[in-house]
Amino acid sequence: MYQLTGEYECKIDAKGRIKMPAGLIRQISSDGTYEFMVNRGFENHLMLYPKDVWDKKTKELNQLNIYIKKNREAVRYFYRGATKIIGDASDRILLPKSLIEYAGIQKQVVLFAYQDQIEIWAKDAYAQMLNAEPDSFSELAEEVFGGGHQGSDNE
């Protein structure tokens, strides 16, 4: 599928449009056309998914039993603000005003691409998130990845 990567600083215009970076477009589409879905992220940012990735995620989500309250709440939250976005001829995407407000986006944004998705952050919020990173990535990596893998010292 996709293996997106990169951090891209962009500007958002008064109408809520972001010009997509060429390097990111090349990772998503070979013919220059692309369609996304955008929704709220977990930490007051936005999530941008290529449409086929969104379809896969929602297929999984739609398997949840909505008669269970936590499942219902998760489904509601995931779909809140979800909007289809199609890039225009100038490689711009238009974000809904309600999502721009949710993420606190003003003039500068950072697109953070990884795996098959893109986080859209207000530039200052992205900087705050980076400043909150642990002092030692090594310790975090050991905690997250170190336990129970073949070749570890724990065996």
C-alpha cells in the first residue's frame, strides 16, 4: 500500500487551502490525482488519509458492535468532522473550517507523513508536541520494542 514519510511545513490561505508538497504528492499518486478523507486526530490535530486507506480503516471500524457504549463512542469520535477532500488543479486541498478550528490552525501547518496517513498540525502545536518528547528516545524504544522480541536479552 503506502509507506509515506516526511515532515512538510506549509501555509494555509484565508479560504482554508493548503498547497500539497510535490514530494508528498509523488508518494501518494503517480498520475497527480488524489482523493483524501480528513478527520479529527487524537491530539488536537487532523488526520488525512488517502481514500483507499480510509475505506480500509472504516471497514474495520464498522465491524464494531455499536450496542457496546465504548464502541459507539469510538465510532462517533472517529467519524466526527470526516470530510472527503479532492486535490484541485493547483495541488491544493480545502480543509473544513470546523476542523481548522478544532486543530487551532492559523497560518502555518506541518504535514507529518508516516505509514499510510498524514497528520496535519498547527505549526506551534507541532513544535510543542516535539518539545514534549522524552529526553531519551532510546529508553522509549526499549520499552515499546524491546520486550519479547527474538534476540532480546530477556530470553
